[in-house]
Amino acid sequence: MPTLELLRADHAEALLAFERANREYFARSVPDRGDAFFAEFDAMLHDRLAEQEDGVCHFHVLVDGGGEIVGRINLVDVEEGCATLGYRIAEHATGRGLATAAVADLCRLAAAEYGLRAITAVATRDNDASRTVLERNGFTAVAETTIDARPATRYRRDLSTPTARDQGHPPYA
């Protein structure tokens, strides 16, 4: 069963392997990170960890029992009690409820540890799995938007209103 961990420098090798192994899979539903992300990975990770240290972002990884990263789940652009959620699950780990459970865990963490009151997220309209994860975790559609010219929906979750999933739901069931 994977554990949700705050991103650390010692995750670098496993994180890069995760991103490389799933690049094509992720590019089907979210904008590709581009070659520069991989070429400048160490510098990018250093910058992300600095942002995390400054409290501007909270980056997390899902790590399985063997140390493999099977997902990322992040809160970015933290400002005035709100942040934007983003997540990715390895192709081989999809369909097991990991994203749904990780988002539920992160919502609890966001309220209890990071003091956030709300989280927003965006999912393309053709990404049914991601939209389902958000809806199962109490996110409500609030606006239509685009991601790289693809139709998308913006969601919002008020963290002061617990959902049934927040009430003792076992993680990663």
C-alpha cells in the first residue's frame, strides 16, 4: 500500500524514473513537461524544494513498499488559504483508487497541517478518471476553461465542509 510523503531531495532518482516511464501516458491527458524538464531535472527539483520551503507549494509523492514512486500529488500557488491541486498516477497503478484516496488524504492534510480553506483543480473534459476523482472528493464544478486549447472544467473544494470520504475512509482502499 503506497504512502503519501512530502517531496524530499532523496526522492530525486525515483521521481525522475517515474516521470520518464510515464511521460507518454501523461501527455495524453495533460500538457507534456517538455524536454527541458528532463534535461534540467536537478535544477527544477532544487527550485521546487525551495518553493516548498517557502510555503508557496506542497509537493507530495506516493511511494510503494519497494520505494517506487507511483504518483505525485501537489498543492501549488498557495495564497490566502487556497491552493491549486495537481496529481498524476503511474499508468501501471491506475484503476486501483490511488488517486481518489491520495486526494482525500491531501485534502485532510491541507486543512489540518497547511491551514488551507479551499482547493481548486482543473481537469480536461475528456479526462473522465480525473473528473471522477475530484467529484468523489467533494469538488464542485465552478467554471469552464481550457488547458492548452482543450476544453476543461475548473473545480473547487471548500475544506471547511468535510465529505464522507474525510470521515475515517481507509486510505488506498
